[in-house]
Amino acid sequence: MQIETIWIVLAAVLVLIELWAINRVRKAEGKSSNKLVWMVVIVFVPLFGLIAWALAGPKHIAHNPHSPQTRQ
């Protein structure tokens, strides 16, 4: 496998993780301004932003009463 292919795959994985993290931030409870700051950090400083968000970011996801519940 060529080194360029490896970098492309790693970049694609990073983008997918960023999109997932941004979605989690968007659904989290808290102030909109805090969410916006986290999104900006995740987008403009990708690797450091993801690590910082994983360690210190919002942990709770808002409950959406209209979303279907899965039963256990």
C-alpha cells in the first residue's frame, strides 16, 4: 500500500470522527455558545480538538421526546 493511500484513509477516518463528534456536541445539553466553541475547536484544530472534547467536552445528550426509544 502506498503512503499516499494511507494518509487519505487516515484523513477520511478523521473527518468521519469529527462529524460524529460535532453531532454529539450539537445534541448535548448546555449553552449554545459553549457548543459553538467546541464545534469550532473540533473543526479548526482537528486532532487536538477531538482529544480535548473527549476529555472535557459535554457528556450528556439531550433527551428528544419525539425520538423512538429502544427497549431492553
